[in-house]
Amino acid sequence: MAKYKEVANEIRKRIKSGIYHSEEKIPDQESLAKEFGTSRVTVKKALDMLSVAGLVYTIQGSGTYVKKNAVNLAERNIQIGQNVGLTAAAGERLELKTKVLDFNVRFPDEEECNQLSIMKEEPVYDIRRLRILDEKPYSLEHTIIPISLAPNITKEILNRSLYDYLQGDLGIVFGDNRQTVRAVKPDANDKQYLHCSNEDPVLEVSKVMFLERGTPLEYSIVHHRYDMVEMSFINVSRDGLFG
Amino acid sequence: MAKYKEVANEIRKRIKSGIYHSEEKIPDQESLAKEFGTSRVTVKKALDMLSVAGLVYTIQGSGTYVKKNAVNLAERNIQIGQNVGLTAAAGERLELKTKVLDFNVRFPDEEECNQLSIMKEEPVYDIRRLRILDEKPYSLEHTIIPISLAPNITKEILNRSLYDYLQGDLGIVFGDNRQTVRAVKPDANDKQYLHCSNEDPVLEVSKVMFLERGTPLEYSIVHHRYDMVEMSFINVSRDGLFG
DNA sequence: TAGTGGTCTAGACCACCCT
DNA sequence: GGGTGGTCTAGACCACTAA
């Protein structure tokens, strides 16, 4: 492991264990460099990571300080913006089932061409799945994937985990993703499969998942029951790159 | 401006203007360093910024490449996760009005203590505002702020822009924020002020805004009309910091 | 004015990709 | 094996904070 990551990890542990307290100034970069037997640039890089992770902040000319509430963040090692399918997110002894409602191949419509940056002659998978958590209908997922990017999908794969197949079997590595969240009225499918009444709102999440190189891999529109899902995210204030 | 930012800006311009094309390999770091009269480390830092911004990706041993669709991102200089109040976000000749429905001082409840990390004896402002965009009711904002952190708020300030007052007059600098989005059924206020019917869903966004040092400044719950607001965000895949 | 963080350099070595 | 990115160092200078 890179040395700056080791240093970042060690400092994170110290924050977590209370060796460096909230609101407290931690040793200066020079001292840390000496302690870890490394250079100041490397220490700086480690502190930058912790800053992005929301654990510390620096004041030029003054020092580096532990943020309030930093401990909460230090506890959990998970990364914000992590891309895990629902299957992995369930955990906790809850039983997640998937029912494939529809599995077709067709040409994309205009919106799908736009989102996936493909020609309208490039065929796509059209997948509709119902997710059931602990016997309760949970979400309706409509997924569009260009066939060329993820060949040989079968109904059997969809019954297990599509993401496991893409990541594990095909060796695909996900990159960034863009999501848009709305509240919408339930449509016929929501009423039928999610058991929504007319008054039950739906949380609609549309997402485009990209590969490392920026190629759109998957366009999905997911309808969540309003009483089973909420979405959280953290905006980290960053340097104004670009003038 | 720091040299690495200048380099990042110049490369961004080249991507935007098409000098470096999508999917194309850009010159190696050594060449760029020579061209810009700087060191390779500085070029690397510039490329790291562009990578975080989603414009390029690197493959060790191979080179640095322009992402597909990078141009779209290069066009707009705005930052994801930017903290702008609605007043600034309106723009576009649309008329945004604010109506203060309620402006009180009281002690916080348990949830507010929890979110704002304050004692239950620390008084807070309790603000309810209706936002109106182009004569149409837009959102209902319920804002809780510890008095000690933002003193001397007046109804007059709320009629202008609270964020302008906090940032401009008080010189407060915002840090990170955490948001949670849900779809909920309209309550009595939503029906009255947002003109929601029983079937109109509401997009509820609860947010905690932090100061640079990690102190929670503001806890807000905003109800948006489902047909006027959607929320977008980008998850950037980052290095797995921490082992 | 002393302490501290931000940036930059020149050179070095390693890891990885590709032919 | 040559090309390229990832990391690291020692030293330097500047910018800012705090007393």
C-alpha cells in the first residue's frame, strides 16, 4: 500500500480512537513526517484525503484540526457514492427476492439513445424486475443496457444478481453515475406490483451508470415505495477548481 | 493562482474546444510538464483534479485519456454539491418570491438537538417560509438554526435571502452538507400552501448544513411540489481510501 | 516574528501496459 | 524492453495565522 494511504489510515485510527480529539489541533506536518519516517509532501497528501473524507480541516498558517463529529465518519469505512446493488445493500438477515417481470431485446427509444449515447439501431436489453424485501414489495426496476456492452444476459442471471454478473463474471468495473430523484404519482405498474394506492407517492430514481472510460453502461428508472426507501448523500465542499 | 490550477484550466479548455478529443490519449505528463514549463508532479496534480471532475481517466502504464461525454462536463463550470440557496438558483428571469409564514424562537426538540449537536437548552430560530416561483407555489421550507451561530436574524432578512445574510453579512463559510430525500404524502400545510391535492406527492428533502469546522449550522426540512423540483447528483468513483 | 500549511522542483524508483 | 503513470524525497519559497 502507498505510504500516504498508510499515514492516512493511521491518523484516521487516532481520530476514531480519540487520540486526536474533536476540534483539536493535530501535530504539524513536519512532526508527522518525522514520526512516520516520510516526507512532508506525503503527509500533506494523507491529510488531503482525510479532508476530502470530511474528517479534518486545515487553516493555512494555523494548523490541521479534527472536525466536529469526525468520529461518526471515521467509524464507518464505507465510501459515499459507492455503487452497490440492492442485493448487497440488503444484508441484516432480511430476505431480498427478485422477480423478473419482463426480459426483452429491442431498439432504444430517443430518450434511451440520449442517456446511453448510442445509435437508435443499437439493440438493448429491456429488463423489468420487482424487488421484494421480507415478503414486502419494495421497488420496481426498469433497466436498459446495450447488448454490446453486457452480452449473454439470461433470465437466470437476473434472478441472481445482475451486478454480480457484470462485475464478477464479465469483470466490468463501474465508474461514476448520475442520478436524478423525483416524487411521482403511482402508475398502473406501481399499483399492481408495489400495491400503491392513488394516494401513495412513489420515489422515482433515474440513474445512468458509466464505465471507467465514461461509456454509459446502464440506464435505469427505479420506482420505490415511499415508505421503504429514502436516499441520503453528502456534499463535500471542495476547492473551487477552475477560475 | 496556483500553477497546477492554471494547467488544469488550460487542459480543460482544450477538451472543451476539441483540441483533445473524446476517447483520445492526451500527451504524457513529461511532455505536458515541458510545455507548461513546470514539473511532472504539478502536471499530475492538475490531471488528478480533472479526473475528479470526471473529464479524464488514467491507466497506469498506458496514458491519460479524455472521457466520453467529457465535453458536456467541461462546458459548465459549476461544481457538483455546490451550496446555493434557491434565490441564486432561480436566475433565468424567473421571479422568485419568499413569504415568511412563521418566525419564532424556542427550545429545540430531541430530533433537532440530535441533528444540530446542541443541548436542549440552546435556543433556536424556527422559520417557515413559502417559496413562490413565477407566481406558482414552489416549496415549503422549515429551517432550524441555533441562535448562537446566526444572531440577529430579522423578518426583513428572511424576506430577502437568509443565505446572503449568513454568507455576506456574517461572513459565514459553508462546509459540507448531508441531505436525505424521500417521497411523502402531503400534509395540511402542503395542501394549504403548495395547493397539493391528496394524490399529489411531495418531495421531502431534509438537510444539515455544516460549517467548515464541522459544526452543524442549519437543519432544514423542505417540501417541494412534485411537479416543480427534481434533484440530481453525481457519484464520482474514487480511490478506495483506507484499507 | 515565529509557526504552519500550500506549492513547486528535479530527480529517482517502481508498477504497469503494450508490443 | 520502452513508454507511461504512481509515488516518494529533500529542499526551497511563499502565504497566511497568531501572538
